[in-house]
Amino acid sequence: MNDYRHVEVLPLTGALGAEVRGVDLRQPLREEVWEEVLRAYDRHLVIWFAEQTIDHAQHLAFARRFGDLIRIPQIHSLEGEPFVQIVRREATDTGRVVGESWHTDSTFMDRPPAAVVMRAIDVPPHGGDTGFSNMALAWDSLSPAFQRMIEPLRAVHSGTRVFGSAYHAQQRKYAATSAKADLADLEMADRETVHPVVCTDPRTGQRHLYVNRVFVQRFEDMSAEESRPLLEFLYQQQERFDLTCRVRWRNGQVLVWDNRRSQHRAVPDYAGMRRYLTRVTVGGPRPA
């Protein structure tokens, strides 16, 4: 479908992802241009704009077009810019890369992020890609009988394994860009929140799966052991190769992903190279 008059949209795969050309994010977008950008976002879930020489104020202004801004509690912000948060790994860092597992950001929150607007400032010449997977297609690919079975289920989410007591039990230290390990963070991380397993996007009406390996602990009113087989099936369904795309970063690139209808994961193949991005997070209604 090509009904764009003001921008050019180049899909990456049949599942999700598209580059949008003909947009200069240094300037406020005209309404007719914004409508087409939003249309591309709704269709492809992950969109990006190459070679954008924007500053923090312009990054924030563009992100606000998608909704009200929020902070993610376990990520450091730039000094003086609370809504511009840092995603950085230095060339000398060792150990696992944050975000290696498929996940949706911060689903432990009552109202998790609806979208993320990421800006590449200093990325490796190769490596450090981000993979994305389409949760609406994951739902659509299930049989009607299976859909009816899981539709009433609700899942218990928590940040305990990311920055809470389960994380600290491993005696690992936070990286420079992670949250401070204070009591408030621990209380927030260990608190449990319940969201539906199947949600509806409020703007498009698309149904999508809403469980992920990082934050889901179990199904509501079930034990972790009882929940594990069905959760594992859903995770494998969501991670099917034909539902994914892989985005390659370049300096100056600005990328927006739908944090409800997609999942993402970092590709940890850039050891010995620096990777520095900033992110602005967009809030949204409680998943339903």
C-alpha cells in the first residue's frame, strides 16, 4: 500500500520496520507530513529517519508528537534533561549487554511506555543492531481455539530480575547508565503489576500479545511452575524469525518503536567498540 504523498516509506521486511525519507526533524513537521509519519508508524511499528542532525530539544519535540513523556526509573538521564536518558556501552565494558533477551520495555509499570524515540549519537561501524518482533502478527498467527483459551488470562509483571532483589541476589553491579540501587528502586522493582496477556491497541484496534521473558513472572492466580509451559510457548511464538526485522544503526539515525505491539532485543556483537544513544520515552494508557 503506497498512499504517501509527502514522505517516502521503504519497508524493511514483510513483518515490521520501515525507513521514512523526506523528513527533516530539525523543523516542526507540517500536519500533513505528521499524519503520514504516524500512518507509517501504525503500519510498520518500527520506523527510522537517517542522517538527522538534531539536538536534545529537537529530539524531545519530535517525541512529544507521539504523546506525553515519561522517565524509565532504572536508566540514568542527562543532567538537566530528565526525559533524555542514556543508553551507552564503552569499548572497555565487559560482560553481558543490557537487553539481550527479547522484551518490551518496563512492563512492570502500571502504565508502561507506549513508544520509544531513540537517537544514535556514536555507534560502531558494524554490530550493535537491534532486533524487533511483531506482537500483533504473533497473535494473528495463533489458531482461533488457542486465542480463545488465552484471551482471559492476565500476567504478573515485575522488575525484580532487572534492578530489584532478584538482580541484587546475583551480586552484580549496575553499569554507569543503570539505575541507582537505592531502597526506592528496590521497592519499585519488586512490586508486582498485572496486565492482560492479550491487549488492543487504542488507535489501530489491533490485538497483540503482551507477555515477555524479562518482566513476566507468572499468570495471575497460577504458580510460576504452572505458568512456565504456556509462557514458553508464547515466547517462542513471539520470537519466530518470520515475525522479526533487524535494524542497523548509523550515527544521526532517529528510530521510533511501538513498545506495546512490538518486542526488541540488543545484538551483542560489538565487543571493544563504543555505542552511545539517547532515548526519550513516551507514555500511554494502561494496557487493556
